[in-house]
Amino acid sequence: MTHYQLYLVSLSILLHVFLIPSYYCQPPSDSSDDYIDYFGQLAQEIKQPLTGVNRTYYVAIDEVLWDYAPSGRDQVHGTTLEQSPARFYTMKSSTSIGTQYYKAQYREYTDATYTTLQTVTSWQGGMGPILRAEVGDTLVVHVWNRATYNYTMHPHGVFYDFEMEGAVYKGATDDSFIRPGGRYTYVWQVHGRAGPGPNDGNSLVWGYHSHMTEFDIFAGLYGAILIYRPGHLSAASTTTEVVTTLFGSDENLSPYLERTMAYHPHLKKDQIDAMDGDPTPFYLSNVKQVINGLMLSSPLTVKAGESIDWHVLAWGSFLDIHTVRWDHGRARLFDRPVSKVRLLPASFRTLAFTPPSQPSVGNFGCLNDDLGVHGMIMQYRIE
């Protein structure tokens, strides 16, 4: 395998299925011959001390009124929302909400006072902060849950101890989630297996999300983790990368739907209740096809002819099986040219993308199906 993400879905598989039972059955062995596949290599790797630095982040879980189309326009098709091909999903009516919904979002602050939001690029939209580290580092993430529900922060790819997993399941402890008003510090180690493989570039992407229930992503809680080769994380490197998260955000499964409906006086509940269909048009209008929490947006500018790392994540349910494309530029995956990328829920890919050498406009996302027309396209300008 040329990309370690393909055979390492989660480090917790090793801990919960292979390593932990061995402590109860027999003394642990230092021999890699006692493991199958790549687990011996991983067992040796995690015993090595980390030699990097602590990368510290201050993140709050805030409740916000989010707008899926903050410009008030369909920027991809160059129309108003009333004229957009996606108007069924963006228009306000007595039986449809429009584009404004209450959400919970991970938001980064500059320090422990949580008074000043960290500056982010416009293309990040509603995605949580991009957590960055090099192989050998440790991520230290201070989280303050300022929302009205229990939430967590669960990472993919990095190494963590049980109390740092940020996942709730049968037998979980009180440390597994953060109550409203509560705070918790997650500490995640970045061993070599989390970083780029031999045929990758200098960085690759993993994701994180709240793991209190299976609906937390629809509440708005998801983000990205970028892992770099040692010596390759710098201020300059962050200017030549893009991170995009794609999925159908099902607002019907968000805990904030009733609050959102109460905010919009144009809605007529009796008309919504009288609707026919399974699902009803009201239900369908609440499923937003998004990239970074934005629909048919144009927040991204890239430099003509300059290669960038384009990180792609997918979340959602079993319905989120997407084929994404770029209609201007060249993309490479595992150092091979590709014309498209197939995404499943909870899949992560890092591509080298080179835009044309002349100024133009391109589109990225689900370009050849209704998901794109309904919102899952982001326009990028090449300057």
C-alpha cells in the first residue's frame, strides 16, 4: 500500500482489538513476529518517544446562526437564490426554511481567554479549525463546550489513550464527553504512521468530529487534521493548501431544527404538517449538499500554474458516496494523474492540484450530478 490511510482506518483498532486483550492473556511481547500484517510495525512505532513539539489549540464549541449561502446568491451559476437551480433548497417559503440554521461549530480562539477568534480563510466556511502538526509532535487541544448539548472531539489517524478518544459508547466514562459549560483537554500523539507515506506529498489529511451521537456532524461539528513530514510545517506551507469537506448536511437530524424553525416566522407549521410524501418536500429541503458548510459558493482563489495540496474529506451517512472533479487544472493522487476521486463516508484524500497557467475560473465538487446542482460545487478563481 502506498498510502497509510488505506490500511490504518483507526489506531483504536489496534488498541482495543489486539493490544489490550494481550495484557490480560499473557505478558506483552516485544517481538513483531507475534502480530499479523502491519500491527507489529505499529506496536514498535508507538513505543518510540516523540521528539517533536506540542501544538496547542484553543477551541470552543459555539452555537451560531449559520447561513449556507451568506452572499445571498448562487455564485456558481451567477444568479439570485430565487433563480438558482438549487432554489428548492435555498428559497424561503411557508414550507421551507431557506439557508439560515442554528448550528454548533468548533471555532478556534487565539488564547486561553477565548475572547478573540482566530482568523481563518473564507473558504473554510463552517468547518472547524484545521489542526496542524508534524510527525513526532503532540496535539494539545483545549476544548470549551459553550453549547447546550453534550459534545466531544474525536480524531481519526492520530494516537490517543482511552480517555482522549472523545467517543461515547456502552461502558464509556464521564471523561468521554464534555457537558454544557464544561472544558476538557485532548492530547493526541502524532507517530509516523499518521504521516505521509512514500508516494504521498509532504502532508496528508485526517478528520475529527463530535462522537456523542451519530447526528453530531449534522449539528455542525467536524474539522480536519493535517499531518506533515518533519520540517515541512511552516507559515508558507499553509498558504499553498486547500481543505474541503463534502457531505449532505441533514438538518432534519440536527438537535437545533426546532430552534431554527422558531427563528423563522415565515414558516407555517400547519402547512408543513399537512404535507404529503415520505419524505415530504419540507424534509427534503432541509438536506443541504455542502462543501465546508457552503452551497454554490465562490470563496477560493488559487495562483495560476502553482501546485497546491488539495485535501478532501467526506462525512455523512451511507447516502454520501460522491465522485468529485475539477473542471480546470490537473490532479494527482499517490503521484498518479486522476480525473476524479471517489469518496465514501469518513474517507480522506490528499491530492496535488495544479491549476492552469492562465487566469480563469474553475469548479470543484460533484460536477456531473444533481448533488452539485443542489449545492455541492465550489468555484475557484485562478489568478
